[in-house]
Amino acid sequence: MNTFQADSQQLILALSKGRIFEDTLPLLEAAGITVSENPETSRKLILPTNDPNVRVLIVRATDVPTYVQHGAADFGVAGKDVLLEHGGEGLYQPIDLHIAECRMSVAVRNGFDYETAVRQGARLRVATKFVETARAHFAKKGVHVDLIKLYGSMELAPLVGLSDAIVDVVSTGNTLRANDLKEVEAIMDISSRLIVNQAALKMKRERLQPILEAFERASKK
Ligand code: PRT
Ligand code: MG
């Protein structure tokens, strides 16, 4: 039985599977921590490491700030996109890790004249997972939008007439191109940040500090 108890010696790190897990592994190695199982093949949601006092929780990318905010994890790694939607309450964000880099952009269907629509003051329907970021972006531009909240596959929305535009993260642009979409505006650069529970930072400083320093050194390379 793998019972789970938070105690003061334990450090719990929240990570999401996929690119964030993979890009965080070398940073953990730099801190002398090796994760003993691969989340892609293991069904475990709590992964042991070579350090009996450090364990890794595998959660959805958007849930990482929630686990850390409430202290169920002491620290975690989350994209700036996710942190902006969460709001950052209860979180200390000391380090830009420069991993999982991408950008937040506005995209429309090829053939849709975004610039003219904006210039003429058209009301745009925008589908996105990132409603707070999208709201702030269009408010700053003075563009009226109806935001449609989606949880994934935003690229589909303009193709089936659900929206005029999407706000999504773009890395290579291949997904947009494959779906007859084009990027019309870059909103901001995105990378992943180390986040730390504010209480844990005080209570477990001695244990956390060397790991934070190793992450900081390794992420600058
Ligand atoms: O997949 P899930 O629904 O569980 O959650 P998630 O998509 O939030 O998690 P994950 O693991 O896919 O992404 C975690 C973090 O990686 C995000 O919060 C971003 O900060 C960052 N990141 C970096 C990306 C990308 N690059 C990226 N390309 N997140 C998502 N994508 C997706 C994008 O949404 C689009 O569908 O990949 C597609 C575009 O990729 P290109 O290369 O075709 O442009
Ligand atoms: Mg994803």
C-alpha cells in the first residue's frame, strides 16, 4: 500500500506528463534527483525518486498551480499560459526555467481578413482555453469579443463556424498549417516557471533552497 502523508521532511513536486515532465528531468538531475519511474508507462500518480524524501505527483498541466497553491504539492512546474489563467494566488514564482517554450497567438482561418474585421470594429467570436489572457488582450486593443471557452482542439472551432478566431499556444505552427489556419497576432512569449507554495517556502526553506538553486543554474545553461 502506498499511503500518502505530507510530513515536514517530504518534498512533493507536481509535474504534468509530456513536455514539462521531460524538460524538467534534466533540471532534477542537476539537483541530484532521479525519478524512478516513467509516467508514460507507469500507472502510478505518485512517483518515487532516488531521494526517499522527494516524490513527484503527476497531474494535468492546468491542475499544477492548484496542487501547489493548496500545499498538496510543495512546488511544481507550470506554463506561463496556465499560470495567467490560474491567477497565481498563494504561489511564489522565483524562476523562469526556459522550458516548453512557445507563444500565445491569435489565429484565424486562411481567407479570413482579421485586420479589416478589427479595423471595422466587428464583434469577433473567439474560441479559447485561455479566456483570461484573451479577454485582457482584446480589451487592451479595444476589440469587442464574445469568448467561447473550450478545453482542447481549439483549431477546430473556426473550421466549423464556432468562432472567427482562436487564441492558443503555438510552437512550430504545424498544427495551424495542417488545419488551414494562420497566425495573425502574437500575444506573448510563453515558457514554464517553477512555482513554490508560499508556506512551504518558509517552512521547508532548508530543503527547498538547494533544489531551487540547482534548477536556476541548470536552466541558464
Ligand atoms: O494536453 P493537456 O490537455 O493535458 O494539457 P496541456 O495541453 O495544457 O498540457 P501539455 O503538456 O500539452 O502542455 C504543457 C505546457 O507546455 C503548456 O501549458 C505550454 O506552456 C507548453 N507548450 C509548449 C505547449 C506547446 N508548446 C504546444 N505546442 N502546449 C501546447 N501545445 C499545443 C498547442 O495547444 C497546439 O494544439 O501543441 C499544438 C501546437 O503545436 P505546433 O508545434 O503544431 O505549433
Ligand atoms: Mg496538450
